[in-house]
Amino acid sequence: MSRIRLQGLTRRFGQVTAVDDVWLDVADGEFLVLLGPSGCGKSTLLRMIAGLLEPSGGRVLLDDADITHAPPQRRNLAMVFQGYALYPHLSVARNIGFPLRARRLPKAVVRAKVAEVAAMVELTGLLDRRPRELSGGQRQRVALARALVRDPGAFLMDEPLSNLDAKLRATTRAEIAALHRRLGATVVYVTHDQVEAMTMATRIVLLNEGRVEQTGTPAEVYDEPASVFVARFLGSPPMNLLDATLHAAGSDLVARAPDVEVALGLDGAGLPDRAVTLGVRPEHLGFAPRGNAPFRAEVMSVENLGGEEVAHCRVGSAQVSVRGARPLGVAPGDRVGLSARPGHLHLFDAGSGRRLVWRPAGVQATTV
Ligand SMILES: Nc1ncnc2c1ncn2[C@@H]1O[C@H](COP(=O)(O)OP(=O)(O)OP(=O)(O)O)[C@@H](O)[C@H]1O
Ligand SMILES: [Mg+2]
């Protein structure tokens, strides 16, 4: 398996910069997920790695070779697309063996390799069928098998699960993750689905308008989002965000907003006031006696998710959701207090949206 390095990779389409100076190092055996909203440049980036699209600038390295301008068939990378792109008139076996026959390998070798890969993705009993005689999940596995059979340096996958139903998506997700662990394969996987990213990735790259917004393990990007953009993108419902002012009250640093006065557990003596965005995840808020609770809220509605409930509340003029085990024990119209542990509060710069971190010298914005 291989290591992939992107150095300043850029792609423009006329006035649009779809991918903007991306630097990434995908380690051997890593499952890297490119995550971001529609139009952020995920497919464009993957297609440049695959060699299907010429970069406007920058380089692509596979191990130590510069493959920026190499044709796709010379890259030893296998791409799995959203639509599977199976040949409808060929059997499953011939679909899987196609890349090997194209290389003119002996029939016996092709047959043995197809059987081996088919067993790996549990298609052994289906080798004589045509694609139209398969379910969506089985077709997906044929597409995977056709990529596997080539023994590529790395797999590139662009939303491979997007046309499966929810249940099949969950099982195929687990299959791909298990296959990755078993093969130790290098995978670059594109999705806009945060659940896929959180469950499959060893590392997530969040893209925003062609630029890398944050790179980290699923836990890192969820627990310490580098910006308001990342905080909003991950989590369901997403992180609650409130316009607030940081204010030094004695030696305590507090964040203030309408109906909010929350101590941050940090020493803020002498700091000037500063405009911030205060963030707290719905699952980190709990109900508390209203008296001197840090957040004073009115419950607007309660959603039943089965095992959990989400209460949608109003705090000042902001919307705040609270998620917890069902029943939450509140009803629309209730006036309640909310609290959170200081470690679960996030601060972002009001202007740049970047995460603020506490340093002895004061509160500083992180840089990318
Ligand atoms: N061939 C093209 N010509 C012109 N603009 C393009 C072309 N391909 C992509 N773009 C633009 O580049 C940007 C990134 O597109 P891209 O397909 O990479 O997004 P994406 O992140 O894969 O989105 P999605 O999640 O919807 O698939 C978009 O603004 C898109 O309109
Ligand atoms: Mg795309």
C-alpha cells in the first residue's frame, strides 16, 4: 500500500477556485475522509488524485513518485464511484475480472483472483448473475471487488454509499471499515455524510470552499472544532452557537449574552471585553434550577427520537437545543435553567470564527 502526498494542489474552473492550495499527507494504511458540504471541492480533489482532472497548480506524489501528470491507468490507484459503473451485459465474475483481462493476464490467474476477491466481499454465490439481478448493496460490493482485484496502491472512493437505503448504508459502511482493517489499505474516501466520516475515518479533512478547514481524528474534530464552520457541520443537532461578550468579573472570566451569564473557569483578571461566539453541544447541556442557572431558557418544542429527546429552547433571541435520554421531563412553555461543565464550552472569535484557546497571556485564536 502507498502513501499519497498533495502539495499545494489547486484547481480553477474559470472564476471558481474549486480546490485552493491543499496540502495533505495520507499515510500508508490510513482511511482519510474528505468531508464537507456540496460544492466544497471534494470530488475535484479526488479526481485530481485519480488523474481524471488536470490540476491548475501543485503536485500529487504517490510514495516518492511525482504522478501529477501521469495518466490514470499508470497511477496504480483504484477508484470507486457513486454510480458503481458496472457493465450491465457482463456477469459479476466478468465485471470483477475486467481490470485483469484488460491487462491480458492468463485466464486461470484471472479466475483464481476473482474467486479470492469475491470470497472477501461475500459474492461467491452470485458470480454468474448480471448486475440487474443484484440488490444495490450487492452491486456496491461488485464495484468494490473490481477495485480490490487490481491490488492497487490506494483506493479512492467518491460517495460510494450514497444511493443505498439507510439500512444498507449502515451495513456496507461497516463492511468497508472491516475490509480496510483487514487489508491495511490506504483509502481516500469522499462523503458529505458526517456519520460515515465519524465512523470510518482514521482522519477527517474538513473542506470549506476548496480549502482545508481542519484535519484531525474524528474525536479531535468533534471535541475541538477549529472553527464555527466545523462546529456547525458536525453533530446532530449541531453545536449551539450564541453571540456573546467575554468579560472579566473579578478573577473569573464569564461569557455574557441575553439570558446567559456563564463562568468559564478561567482566570480573566484585567482582560478587556471581547466579542465571541459561545458554543455548547446539545448533549452537554442539562436542566438546572432556573434561579442562578448560567442559561435561562424557555422550552418551545420537544422532539422524540426514540431513545432520546431533543428540546428546542429559546435563550434570549437565540435557539438552543438540548439532547438527552428520553424523557427529558420538560414540556413546551416551561421556563427552565440550563447548565454545562466549563470543559464543554467552546469559544470562537466573533470575526474570524476561529477557535479561541486559553494561554497564560490571554485568549488567542488558533491558526490553521
Ligand atoms: N467541470 C466543471 N466545470 C466548472 N465548474 C466545476 C466543474 N466541476 C466542478 N465545478 C465547481 O467546482 C466546485 C467544486 O465542485 P465538486 O464537484 O468538487 O464539489 P463536491 O464537494 O464534490 O460537491 P458534492 O458534495 O455536491 O458532490 C463547485 O463550485 C462546482 O460547481
Ligand atoms: Mg462530489
